[in-house]
Amino acid sequence: MWFLVAGLLVAVGLAARFGLRRIQYLNPKEQLLVKLLTSKIVVNGPAVYFPPLFETLSYKKRPALTLATAQHCVVTEERTGEQRVVEGPCALFLGPYEAAAAATESRSLSEAEGVVVLDRASGTRELLAGPLVYAPRTAYEVVERHVAATTLKASEYVRVQDARTGKVRVVAGECRFFLEPHEALVGKIANAWTLGANDYVRLRDGASGSVRVVRGPGVCVPKATEDAVDGPEPLAAVALKAWEYSVIQAPDGARRVERGPALIRLGPEDVFLSARKTGATVDALHAALVRDRSTGAERLVTCEHDASFVFVPAAGEEIVEVRDLVRLAEHEAVILRDGSGNYHYRYGKTPDGCFFVPPTWEIVSLKWSRGRRRETRDLVISVFDCRPQYMSFEFNCRTSDNVELVLEGTFFWEVASIPKMLEFTSDAPGDVCSHARSSFIALISKVTLAEFMASFNDLAKRASDGDDAFYRNRGIDVHSLEVTRYACADASTSAILAQIISETTNRMCRLSQQDSENEIALSKIDGAVAQEKGKAELNEIREARDVAAARAEGEAEAQRLLSFLETLDGRVTDGEALWRELRRKDALEAVASGSAHVYFTPDQAQLTIETRA
């Protein structure tokens, strides 16, 4: 009996000891995984758990998985293979059949960052934009790419295309946006048009082909299918002044003219043929030649009653040119050719010497030769001077004794008849020089050098008078032809001729000097004779003057004496003696006031000389 009791007590003690060791005490961050006969269970702390004695195969404690704020992990269900994502902060207690991967740091995204995630289970993509802390929402979600936000300023825009539908949209600033996974930028970020008060832009819709006009002020952003018609820069309205105009063509080809002052903007389909043109000033001195585009007819627009104005052509007209008033001096003339090729002549001395060139008419210009030898023909003459004028010439010729000479001289000529000149020649001075040269050569070839030197002026006159019909047929009058210089073309002959000319010149100089000396001597003699005659005439004049002065003085003295005597009127016995004494007194006073010496005779001084012993 005692053995049974003792055994029972030992068994109870052993059972109590085994039971106390089997009891599991769990704190809040611990978990007990119990493997039973047919399943697994977990007991999360805080708890006290006694595993069933006959159902428990094994048990063990494991700590809870602690996840921080920016951490996550993937938990896998071993029986089904399903996975889930657990985000921190938390203490993660796994299920009985779950296993956890290592904790992973979540990605922190700023406002300008985002990620495109791919759900591998469904194949869908999604954009997640910051600011956020990204962690996969499912175990099948992975980051396909990182994207940055597109920032647009207030004056910028960009086109975005949906890859699924091909539709394009426009995103305008000021903003920040992210492209969706199925979107892409079309082109680069572009600047919107900042339009001033006078600016505008024309936009064509690529889908419909229509054009719209956007006027300033403001910012213009095109639609998704619109493009600028006139390039990247906005158009500025054309500010026309009062004397300006624009020519604009519509899509149907019709033209219109807009006249200033105005601001001109093109319509949706308009085109500038001339954005800015200046009208023609029509006044007393200017006229506008205008052509009708449809018929080609020309007309001349002139002012009436001296009222000047600015002419602007109609839509179907154009200004060909502005013609100046042709004002001819009395000695000038012009040749006009009309549209039929007929010639007309205007002269300054006639009433029609001031005119505008009519439509389809033109002023005829002739090319005359120039230079002393008339070898260059490029002098354009449109106004002809009908006054007599000089023209120089130079050519070579030979005498009968085979001396080659270079002659220089002048023609004194004039155009007498413009119609005759135009009929027979287009180079009047060239014809005159050529004909005179031929005549001169023919005459000089018949005389020797000595004969030429003695009579070259006579030869010149004969050359100019020899064939008047040639000049008359051409309406030219040659008044004179003079040789101003001649020289030998050969150097040795020229030296001999120079000696002859020098000797002749010296002889003429000596004769001239002797004549001058004779004239000087005769002039001196004539001067002396004239001087003596002048002196004689001067003496005669002086004598006559002295006589006249003495006579006048005597008459004055006699008159004074008579007046003196009349005044005394017999009160003094000898009045004449008293007068003489008074005059003597005056003479003495005059002498005393000067530096003269006066001598008296004894009678005059009334002195008596006595001799005493």
C-alpha cells in the first residue's frame, strides 16, 4: 500500500514537473507555432498557453517581424502560394502556414517623381505620383520604370499622345504633370504665342483644315490638331500711314486694297501681295502711270487745278511708275515714240515744251560717240541741246611730202533739225567728225608740210565748207572748223618742226620786243610834251588868278576908303591922310605880331639928326 502511495506521489510530482515545463508564456512580441497531429496553429502573445498533451507534435516560439515606417515585406502562404504585402510600421505575426521575406525599404517619392508599376498578375500598368512612400500593394506589383514630372511655365505647352487610341491632347502651363503609362510626348515643349495688342496668329486645324485667327493681347495655346500657318513667330498687324496701302489676295484669287491710316490683319486664308506700299504723289510736277491688270490698258493720273493728292490704285490696278513733268528749256528738244512706233518732237520754245509723257509713249535716247577721236560710243542723249556748241577733235593725216601729222581742233556746230538728224543718223557728232576728217585728209594729202603750216586755217575752212549737203541732210549746221594744234607723229620730224616753230617764235618775240621799246620811247616823249604844255597852262591860270585877286582887293580897299570918307563927312580936313596913317598902323601891328623886320626911311619916321659940337 505504501508502495502504491509512494509511486502515485512520484508520478504526480513528475507530471507536475513536466506540466510546468510545458506551459508557454508569451510576451507581446512573441508567437508560438504549434504543430498538431493534422494541422498547425499559432498563438500570439501576450498569452499563457499549454500545448495539448496528446495532440501536439511540436511547438516553438518565434519573434514577431517588426517593420518600420518605410519598410515592407512579402508574406507567402505555403499551402496556396498566395502572397501578400505588409507595410510598416507594425509587429507582424505570421499565420501558421506563412513565411515572410526579408524586410525591404520602401521608396520615398518627391512631388516631381513617380513610378510606373506593373501588376504581373493582371498585366495592367499604373502611375503612382509623389509625394508618397511607395511600397508594392500586392506581391505581384513591380516597379517598371521611374518617371519625372514635366514642368511647364505659364507660356509653355506640350502635346501628349495616348498610345492606345492615338488621341492627342494639349497640356498648357503653368503646371506640373506626369505622363500616364500609355502616354508619350509628341515633340518638345514649345512656347505659346505671347501676343501684343497689334499681334495675331493664324492656326490651321489638321483634322478639318479650317483656319482660325487669334488676336492679342494674350497668350495663345494651339489645340491638339492645330499648327501655325505663318511659322513660329506671331504676325504683327501692318500699321499703314495715310499715304500707304496694302494689297491682299483672298483664297478665291480676288484682290482688295486696304488704305491707311489703319491696322491691317490678314483673314484666315488671306495672303499679302504687298504688305506695305507707298501711294504715288500726284501734283503739278508728278503723274502716276497706272496699268489695269485685267486689260493691260494704261492711263496717266494727273492732278487738276494744282490740287496735289496721294493716289492709291484700285484692286485691279497697279502703279507702273511715277513720271516727272518734262520741262524743256528754250534751247532743248526731245524725241517721243508712241505705242505704234511713230515719232513726235517737243521743243522748249513752243507751248508744248512742258508736258507729261503719255501712256505707252517713251522718250527716245540716242547713243553718241565721245572722246577727241570719237572712238567710244556710250554717251546716252535723251534731251538735245539745239544751241551752237563747241566739239573738239583729233586725228592723223599725211601731207604730200609724206609727213604724218596729228591735228587737234574744234568744231562750232549745232543741231538745226531734230527730225532730219533722227532720219539719217543716230550719232550726229560721230558723223560730223568722220566726214570732216575725210575732207581734211583729202585736202592735206595735196599740200606739203610748209604749205600746210602757211595755210592750215584756210584748209580748215575749205574742209568745213566743202560739202554742206552732207550736214544739211542730217539737220546739222557747222559754223566753223579751227585747227588749234598740230604735231608730227614721228619723233624726229616733230623735233625738227619744233626747232622751226621755236625759231619763228623767237623772231616774233624779238620783233615784238623792239616794237614795245619803240612804243615806250614814243610814250616818254609824248609824256614830256604833255607835261610842258600842262606847266604853261598852269602858269597862265595862276597869273589870271593873281590879277583877279589883286583887282578884287583894290576894289575892296577903294570901297572901304569911300565908306570912311563918307563917314567923316567933312569933319576932318585931310581925310585921305588920316586913312593912310590908319593903314600904316594896321601894317605895323601885323608886322609886330610876326617875326618880320620893318625898315623906315628918315622921312617916314620923321626923324631929325643934329650934329652938336
